[in-house]
Amino acid sequence: IAQIHEANLGTRIFYCDHGVFDTHANQVGAHGTLWSEVSQAVQSFFDDLREHDAADNVVMLVFTEFGRRVHDNGTGCDHGRGGVAFAIGDTVKGGQYGTYPSLKQSDLFEGDLLPNYDFRGFYSTFAENWLGLDAVPIVGGNFEKMDFV
């Protein structure tokens, strides 16, 4: 992706995925390896962009399409509601956006984290503030945006 971006072919969005995070057992070991690989790849990608003076116009979004349940089912944990998303780049205003969800049993919804922010707002922020697009037809409405770009 760095090579294609640096070739300046006009492509504005690239998409890739990595590994199989949909594990239901040995999650600590498997996810530790997967996140280490992702971390190294992100670092290498931005190192390459910086080496070619091309990092200032790139924002990377890393997200999951499903969350995980809080409690172990005996061999791991099942799909749940809460998820995570990261915005990475030299122009990203770093920090935690949103509120860390409560893990207290009384605050869970059917055993799941109770999401406190709509992912469509994260997407809207990126689409409107970074790409200059109208996010409403993309996400199907107006959602609270964050100030990370």
C-alpha cells in the first residue's frame, strides 16, 4: 500500500485485513501474536511513508467488525457488542476518544459491553473532516463526530 500511495496514482482509500481474530479459544496467545504482527506492520508502513516524505497526508483506521463478550465461556469468549477503533497517523490528534466502558456486571447488556459511542460517528469524522465528503448518505444519518482529525 505504501508503494501504491507513493506512486501518486490518485487512490485515496486502501483496505486490507490481517489474520483471523475470530478466535474462541487461546485468545491471549493468539491475539498477542496477531496484535504484535499488526503493530510491526503499522510501524513499518509509517516508517516507509516518512522515509519518502509521504506520511503527512495519510490517516490509518484500524477497527473490528465485531466485539467480544466480557466473560469467558470456558475456552474463550464469544462475539459481543463492544468494539474498538483506532485512528493512526502523524496528523491525528492522539488520545482516547469516547468513554472506557464499564466492566461491572450490572452495567453490561445481556453480558456485553454497552457501547457508548456509535461507530458511524467515527466514520463520519473521517469521511467529512479528512476526506471532505458528505457522510450522511454513507452512514445513513447524522452522528456525533469526534475531533481526532
